[in-house]
Amino acid sequence: MCFERPVEGDLSRRGFLALSLAAGLGAATAARADVRVIERAVEVKTPDGTCDAAFFHPDHGAYPGVLIWADSLGLRPAMRELGRRIAAEGYAALVPNHLYRTAKAPVFRDSFDPVSNPADQEEYTRHVTPFIAPGAAERDALAHVAFLDAQPEVDTKKKIGTHGYCLGGPYVLKTAAALPDRIGAGASFHGGFLVTSKPDSPHLLAPKIKARVYVAIASDDDAREPLVKDKLLQAFIAAKVPAEIEVYRNARHGWCVPDHNGATRSAADAERAWRKLVALYREAL
């Protein structure tokens, strides 16, 4: 389930983009069957407190680090599944509970329904507002990357990758801009708020980004805001950011998250998006 509700006057579900700026990514290699993935519950010290998180890595060796920004509902089994899966591809992945300022994960109960339940809408706003406050996610990004770089399972000679879903999408760009010399690749899947009318819109960070970028957009998101992709495209071209922006014509918002509503999930498109992610990391990290 992905949900984005108006917060502080301007948070509504936003859709996204499409067009290729650079050569398309090649096919990804399948995950190694012999990789045993270790999952650890960890804590990351940030300027705002202590963030609970899950850390995934192969059982031996050092690998490129990956920071995963969860969707609105945060760290839960579906996000752990995604962390485990990228670790099996040969990466050391951190999945933080981005809502740690108000609660430990899992933050929301299974019956949580912010779309139709006003009380749940209020609860959602209470948890998300501190995370989207100016500068909060950037502080988190610096702390999360520092945590990764301190782990023996992370090969610090390799660049770090970051990808995010839904609400986590714009924080991919913010992380890449905050740590341009450390982040080698970033990917947003059905991300929201990549382009806004505010002076701190993520797309305006393009001149600070050195990473390769992939943006995957749902068809319904693109239909709602067809001009957003053009603004993002223009920003990347002007800043010479090597990027690919793609609309998935048969997929709707949330299609990459395993526990999203089945009516909007396209398994074939979810798998193709995964292959694009792994190919990006193979080539850029």
C-alpha cells in the first residue's frame, strides 16, 4: 500500500515522468542462488535521535552499500523483502524506519486505512510531518550513509546506491545531491514530489547530482501530471545528469511494492523495474 496525503498544504499523491536521457540500461544478471543473506536489526544515530533500521548483506565479504527509502508506510515485511532481495544481488542494504521520530517500526497496523478513515489520516500526518520537515531527510541521509561506511560488510572503495518508493522517491535525489561524491546511482519508483512549485523542489537539485539516475513512473501518475516529466527531463539535461526516465504504461502507482493493492500491481512490470535497478547498480557502483 502506498499513500500520500496532503501535509502542510501541499502533499498529495503525485505522479511521474518518462523519457530516456541516456542509453537504456542493460539486462540485469539474476541473483546468485548461493548467496546467503544475513538480516540484522540495527540503530542509526542521527542528529534528531535514534533510527531503527534493518541491515541486509551476504554472509561473507564486503559489497557496495545501498540505502533504501521506504514508501509512506515505512519499514515492514514488504520493505524487508526488498532489502533482502537486493542483498542477494550482492549489496549491503540499509532500510531505515524513516518515521522513527514518532514511532518504531512497524508504525502502522495491518488495518490502517488513511484513504477512507479520517482518524488514520490524522495519524499518518502526525508520523510523516517530522520526516518531510526541511532538512530532516538530508540529515538522515548523511547519518545513514555514514552508518553504511562504518560496516565491515560495505566496500567503501565502491560508490553507494540509493533507491526509493512512493514517498521515498524524492529522497533519492536529495541523498544524491547531499553526497555527490559518495552516491553513484539513484532510482525512484513511482516516486512523489520529485517536481513541486516550492524553491526546494528535488528536481532543482540536479546541478548537485553526480550519480546516474533512473526514474520509473506509473501510468496513472503520469496522466495526472504529464508536464512533470518534462520539467525533470529539462533539469537533468541542463545539469548533464546521466539519467533515464520511463513511464510504465501498464502499471499504476505502487506497482513495485510487494504488499501494494493487487489491483494496481503488475508483476511483469515490477520484475522489469527490478531488473533495471540491478542493471543500474551493476554499471554504476
